[in-house]
Amino acid sequence: MQGKKAFLDKEVTRFRLSERVPPHNLYRRLAELVDWTFLYDETRALYSHTGQPSLDPVVFFKLVLVGRLENLVSDRRLVEHCALRLDILWFLGYEVDEELPGHSTVSRTRQLFPAAVFERLFDHVFAQCVARGLVAGDTQAVDSAPVKANASLEAVREKQAAGTSGPYLAGHPDQSAVAAGAVLTAPAHQLRQLATGQRRRQGAQTGALGARHEQARLLRNKTHYSPTDPDARISVKPGKARALNYRCSLAVDTAHGVIGHVQADLADSRDSRHLPRLRTGLQHRLRANELPLRALLADAGYANGSNYALLEAAQITAWIPVFGQYKAEIEGFRYDAPQDVYHCRAGEVLPFRKYDTRADGNWLKIYWATCSDCQQCPLKPTCVPGAKRKQLTRTIYDAPYRRAWQRQQSRRGQRMRRVRQSTVEPVFGNLIHHYGLRRMNVRGHAGAQKTMLLTAVAYNLKKLLKYRPQQHLSLAVALPAPQLAITTRCWRHRNGCERQTQALVGGQPMKAAIDW
């Protein structure tokens, strides 16, 4: 007989939410893994002793953490999703008939808590990873990736000179916040270069019969800003279009891929500028867990003479490929490190003369020979045909550069490059595609820092839940001592001579055929 299910929508009188969540459920295991009560002490100073009760801090952190684990960016969608899941309701401590907090409450609470509280949660989870043996600490891989800001590139405005009020500043509801990023801070010569380049591009782009089409705006951080999110920066990645982004910098342990440090940086600067702050935060966290940092792996974007010297001073081996115009050797010249001089092919000496600085502020060392030595040299027409003397310019970080270049050329340097690629790059792929880091749902640099910390916490918690330590079984077998009765027989075959040894070991014969 054909069955037909009837739905009466009756009211259930006996229902226990904890019985509907199986023991192997992710959120049940997560509730048993982490002790969330420390968050009350961390946030107690942010509340008054009077007034209406606020949203429970533990509930807030659990709720936003569910958003990272479920790959949900919007707070509105997060609340709607949690209301339909029994396991998440049990994890948050809400009954089936109890209403969840609104999305606006979640947003205001996020703004209330400083980034230090999110950092404390990250440290708490990281300490558990260390206690379970997931973190070695000695070798860390570093990388960065752009994350789309919660602002549109279509709404960017031109910056105004200091002391003026443009049409986009006067009457703005948040004029104080916008004015901080709306003032021109670039030097005048850089602004003139940008304007000259823009006019040159517009003059070169003409249509049929010389008719000029409407030109697209050339957007730069020196001349434009976003009134929606002044901390967002215009950046471009090779192969992609310009966008308003933040930069997410990560340090990942090479043992099991646990994130050891995460920070939000402005997207309009080089990676090398953010390495000192990243190294300080990472090393402080590792020292708090009694772990040493001995090696740092990074790509060529972090190559910088000051970074090499900084890491060497901290006794950290920098496996960072040398990038740029640096050359370890100068053709035709030999460097004498103890004397700090160069020798040319004619045997003349180019000693160190003075220090100098470049336009970007980097220090240089200048070496040159005397004019009399170069004037009498037979190699002058090919060495310095249009100058009175030969002059060499080297960076003051030449020695750290040279050591980094030698490490890069070694076989271990090639292996470290592959280790970095297989460690940190898959982590970024997971965070962007599976943990909601494809774009920001908040605005401001502080909000971006909180979001990235929460994403790293969710990733480390998943690592902690999946980790199963390998158990090694050792077995010792005691063998009886062999007896000394050994007989050897030899005979000859057609294809050669072969020996067979027969011994009594424990009362049993043992044969071994040995090639003669």
C-alpha cells in the first residue's frame, strides 16, 4: 500500500535541544574544547555596573565565529542561518523558541570591543594548539594577500589641499573622519609627476581621425580617497583590476600549518615595510609559549636590506630571495671584506670614501679610486670612458644581502622556497574561499584587524579539532643466544662455487647461501 505522510504541525511538549546534537557534531566538540569564560574577565571593564543587560560577550564571540566557520560574510544572513540550525542554537546557548540577537546588535558590539580582546582570543586558541603539539615554532612561513574592502571604487573622490574645503567635505555627515584621508599628503614633486603622466596618457589615446574619447580616471592613493572607508587603499594585483583593498599578512607554522600571527595592513605599501611589526608580534607570541623562532620563510616581496639585518640581529635565518637590482659580484672588481676595499682588473685599489643617501632614504657606501690612478690606467677607455675616475656604489646592507644571496643559491634555499609555497599559500586559499575572507563586512583598519583575527581563530580551531596524534607502538623481542656449533660445506656447480653454512641457533638449523 502506498504510504502518505501527514504533517499536523503539533506542539511538542517534551523536547531537549542537547539530545538533538550528536557527540561527533562540530559545535558540540567545539564547546567542549574551548573554555570561553575568560572572555567575561577580558570585557568586564567595557561595561557599566548599571543599565540594561547587554548581549552576552561569549554569545557574541561564538556567533561571529560561526560566521567564519560557515563562510558567511553578512551579519544579517548569519542570524538567519543560526536560527535554522539546532546545533548552532545549542552552541550559542539559545532555546528553540528563544529569539537570537539582531544583526545591528552584533555590529554595535563588534565596534564596542577593541582589537585587543580579539587578540586575546587568538592567543588562547594558539596556546591550545601548542599544548597539543601542533606548533613547532622554529620555522615560520610569511606571506600576504589583498582582501576586498567594504567600499566601492566608483565612489572615490579627489583629495583637497590642506586648509581647503571641497564639495565632498563641506556638509558631510562624518566630516572629521573623511577629512583625515581627504587631505593631500604627497610631496609636490610627486603630484606634478602624476599630473604630467596623466596628460601624456590622455594625449596618446586618440580615436579615429584624431578625435579624443572620454578618458577614464587614473585613480591613485596620493590623489584620491574613499569617503566610505578612508583606510581602504587602491591596489592592483597582476592579472586583476584595481580595487579598494586591505592587506592580510600571515605567519604560518611549517609543522602542521597553524597560523601563528595575523595582521591587517594598508594595501598601498610594500610587504617589506610590514615585516618588522609582523616579526615582533610573532616572536612575542612564540616566546610566551616558550617556543624559539629560528627561521623565517618569505617571498621576494619581503626582500630588504634592513629586514635582512634586523633578522640577523635577532638570530633568525632569513630564507628570503634577493629581489631587485642587487648583484653579489661586480664584474671586473674583487671585494676584500677585511679591508673593505675593491680591487680592479688593473690592480688599483678603490677604498671606502663616504656614506650617502638615496631619494627613498636608504643609505649607501661610496668607493672610488684617485683620478691619477685612473688617468694613467690603460683600461680607462673601456672602464670609465666619460669620467675622471671609477666610482662604485653599494648599499650599507651589502653583507646581509650577500649572505641572503648565498642561501638563495644553495640546495637548501630551493627546498625552503618549496616549503614556503606548500605551507602558507594553501592557508590563504582556505581563508578566502572557505572562511569568509573574500571581502570585509566592516569598515576601518581596526575592523579589518578584528575580522582577520576571527578568521585565523576559526582556521586554527578546525586544525585543532582535526588533529589526531600518531601513536607509535614499540615492541622488544628477546632472542636466545646462538650456539657455537657451526659446520660449513662447500661444493662446486657448473656456474661457479657456492658456500652453504649451517648453524645451530636455539637448537634449529639455519642455512645461508653466500656467493663465493
